[in-house]
Amino acid sequence: MPKEKEDKKKYCQKYTNAWETDPELKDWIARDSINDTLVTCKYCRTVLKAHKKDLLRHAKTEKHKKAVSLEKSAKSSRLIPTIYKPIISEKTKLGEIKICAFIAEHTAVLTVDHLIELLPQLDPTSDALKSLKLHRTKCSMIIKNVLGPSLLEDLIEEIGEFPYSIIIDESTDLSTQKVFPKRLEKYRDLFEIMNNNRKPNKIAGLSGTRWLARYEAINTILEQWDELKLLFSIAKSEHKCFMAEQLFDIMKRLPYKAFLIFLKNELKQVIQLNLLFQSDDVEPIKLFEDLFLLYKNILKKLVVPSQ
């Protein structure tokens, strides 16, 4: 019997970087973050196959032309003027923060309800005192979410690169004060041995006002994963350290590492988008498109499609 012909594998065209310089494609195509065989039209919000003929055919459709026309008209329109004034002035905000700092240092939060009624009576002509709107709930939130993180950030900056100890428990035990600097020194030696005398990078500090630093912290932890895991293994065995045992138990489980890798990749895209928001020379419509694509790509990874 004649031999059966082998089925030919169907070739799947993938996204090509050269398209980003093609005059007919560069303004409206976007790479799909999950599937390299798909392309997204920024104007039509349509997912297309990564075939150049199909892309050029889409560019000639009435739907695409209409979307491009709307985009150009939006860009040519004047910027929307500011039609409102801030509800709370900077002077009032500063006054409320100072009152919260006073409350946190000298008295109970409940006192602010009575204090805020008294202050406007001291000077009836003062607009700043009249506009104070501060009660115990708002005061507690400012102390927790504004003053606390800010003071912590100042403390970290003040400490700088100087050696210090973190006392987790038994702060009055002098032996505890000697453990952490020694462990830090031991980790540096361990890291240099495992990395050809290269020194370890410092893990970025975290606070409520510096949430973008989480990417750098996660990236550093992943880069030093094996070294940290070995350090905690040694500490739990030699020093019977409970915290080291807990950290080692976390780092030996692959799902935790996989979760940090996922966060690292997603936070990188968030940081790139955040830099665009900080730019002075950027189009609002373009920012909205990039934000929508980021939101859509994250949903694709987290939400299970309906069956």
C-alpha cells in the first residue's frame, strides 16, 4: 500500500516588531501580551490575527476608518479647561494634618471632635479655620495613611546605609541585639561566595506612599531567592529561629515564588504606564487607550472565560 502523506503542520504567523515602523500599521496595532499570534486594534478595540494581509484588509474597512476619524477629531479638539476649584485648599489640608499630628502625640483621637468646634470661634474672620472639616474618623485615617507612612519613610532615609538591628521579640535581651548584625554579615559572606564576590542588592523599603517600590523589592527578592532560602535554612537549624523557619517554609514552596514572578511582570507594566501619567507631553486619549489595554490584559490572566 502507498505510504500516507504526513500532515503538514499549519504555520501560525506571529507578531512582527517591524510592523511598528510600517506607516500603514504603526499607529493602530498593539501586541497581545498573552498570544503572539494576535494583534489588537487600538481604535476599534478588535482582536485580529497576526497576518499582515488581514491587518491591511482591516485598515480599509469602514469601521476602522470611522474609528480613526473620531480619534483624529478628538486629538484636534482643544483641551478641556479647568471648570472647578479644589474643594479643600492647601492651607486647610496643612492645618488638618498639623492638628492630626498634635492629636497623635498629645491626646486621644476622640478629642478632635470638640477641638474642631472650638478653633473657628478663636478667629471668626479666618477662612482657614472655618473650612476645617475634621472628626475622629478622618483624623484616624490621616494618622494611619498619611502621617504614619511619611514618618516611616523619613526614618528609613535617616537610617540610610548605617548598620542597625530589628528587634522582633525579647527587646531587653542583650543577646538578641548581637544576632541580627551577625546574621546580616553572614548573609553578605554567603552571597559573595555564591556569586563570585558580588555584593547583594538592598531590598527596597515599602510604605503606603511608595507603593511603586514593590516592583524593585520583589525583583531583588527573586534575584536573591536561592541565597535567602539557604540563609533561612541555616538560621532555623543553627539558631532555632522561629521567623527564619517560617520564611524558609514559604520560600521552599513554588507557588509563592510563582506568585511573586506574576506580580513582578504585572507591576512592570503598571510602572511603565505610571511614568506616562507623570509626563507633561502626553495625549489624554492615548493614556486612556494604554490604560484600557493594561486593564484588559490583566483581566485575561485573572478572569476565567465563561464556558
